Amino acid sequence: MTASEQVPLSRIVPLADPRDYEGPTTAVLGDDAIVPVAADPPQSLPVTVPSRDAAGDVATLVADTSRVIAMDLSGSIAATVRGLGFGDTLVGRDASTIFPGSSELPLITGGGHTVNAEAVIALAPTLVLTDGSVGPRDVVEQLRDVGITVVFLQNEASLDGAAQLARDVAAVFGAPQTGDLLATQILAEVEAVRTEIARLAPAGPDRLRIVFLYLRGTAGVYYLFGEDSGADDLIAALGGADVAGELGWRGMQPLTDEAMIAADPDLILVMTGGLDSVGGVDALLASKPAIGLTRAGQQRRFVDMADGQVLSFGPRSARVLEALARAIYAPTAGS
């Protein structure tokens, strides 16, 4: 379904009580494309920018952005490069970079988002952008030893962080005005969608209690995402009650029966690939009975979204919110 085929959020009639809805829903972007905020943005190089390595902020000279690899756990940096208008400089991608056209780029990460240094070097990049979330970090830092400029960016997993990332990436490219342009666009689009969500979402004590569950069944990894994981900001923007914040969880917390029962969410957000890795909703409930004791488990109320989209804060942030809002508050609305 394209964006033009979807009913605008302003015309959607939400569920009378979203807590009563039963069954899983997949959130799908109506339009997954990233349209650059500028065509062939002007650059002023070289520039000196801070790079957050193990020793702290280190001034790094960037003189050549002709061949770039942008990599992080959520695909946010590459999406931002594309959004700024520098997508043609990308010569490789990580597993989370999934915007249209990116599949043609060589993959430089393996299982578990591990960086393949040889694959990176073979692509002869002049610049590597990362936030340290893929690695091992010492392997990434060693790329400097072969003459590659590596810049470690601060990448806060939040909607405001998406705007700051736009400014920071643009600074590396010597295009600060373009960064301001993209940051302003991201924040304006997000605010417009949040206004529509406020109409759809129940208020006060009737807000949906939501948690984000990270699943990797093949590796036996089950985590609840807490504060500062990005999931908290996402849930707040969706008008939900952030259970993680209420319970004081921070970062990624291993899933335990006690934690799940204490959370007792109305709805559980998951990544599509993660849900697939455990065999789907029914298999998850069978393997983790404690989830079945929660309201979300009893209602089988899961909302999944593509791994490289749901927590990828960047140029598509507003569309991610819109897609999730549809799946949560109006799952039967269709087009």
C-alpha cells in the first residue's frame, strides 16, 4: 500500500477501546522511500569534527566524503546520509539499512551485526560513520590503521536525537545548512503526526500500557527495552503509557517471568524479524508462558514492524509513528 492509498490519520476512526482488540498486527510504512531534503547539497571540506572514541572526544579531520560506509544497529546513520542528499556516496551497508535502493549495496556486517573488517576495507571507503553500536569496536577503530577516516557519532535513540543526528552527519559532510534543513523537517513532521495520534489515543489512565520486547530466538535472546533504549520515546510519542519508565527499567533488561508479570502490558511491540525468529506469536506464548499471563498475551496483542524501521530514528520517524499508530489504534481501518 502506498502513502497515497492510505486514509490520512485525520480521517481514521479509532477503536472504541484499543485494549479490547484481539490478535497481532503488522505496522507497514505506506512509503518506505527516503526523499533527500536537498539535491547535490553544497559542501565545504575539509572539516574538523569531534569523534567519540574510547579516549573521549577526539578532533578528526574529514577531507574526502566520496566513498562512505555508515553503520549502526538501527540503520539510522545511513538513512540520515540519504536524507541529507548524500546517498550516492554510500558504498556499503549494514544489515539494518533497508531503505529502497540500499539492497544493491554490498553487506559489510555478518551475524549479530558483527562488522567484517575485510569487507569494509575491500570497498575502499574514504569515510566510515558509526556510533559504536556495531563492532567489535576495536575492529572498527583499527580501520584507521589502514588509512580510513573513522568518525564516531553520538546517536541518541529518540525523536529529538534524529534531528541532532541530521545536524551531526551534515557537519561531517561539510554541509551544516542542509543538516539544519533536515532536522527542522524531521521535527515538524513528527509534531504533525503526534497531534493526530493525540486524537486517536485514549488519554490519562486509559492509555495503553506498552512494552517493547526484543527477540532473537535463534540466539536465545529475550530483552525488555527500558529507558534510553529508544522504545520509551517511541511509546510516549504513540500516546501510550511507558511501562518501562514506570518500573524504572533502563537500557536492555533480560526478560524474566517476574518482570513480564509485573509489567502486565496491554500491548507488546516487537521487531518483525524477531517475532519470526521465535516462530510467531503462538510459539512465543508457548515458550514463554509468563507472557501469556499478561493482558497482551491473553489478547495476543502484538504489533510488529520491520527491524530496520521500528527503532530507526531518522528521516522516516514521522512515517514510522504513523504506521504504528494505525496498527495500534485502527488496525481494521485498511485503506
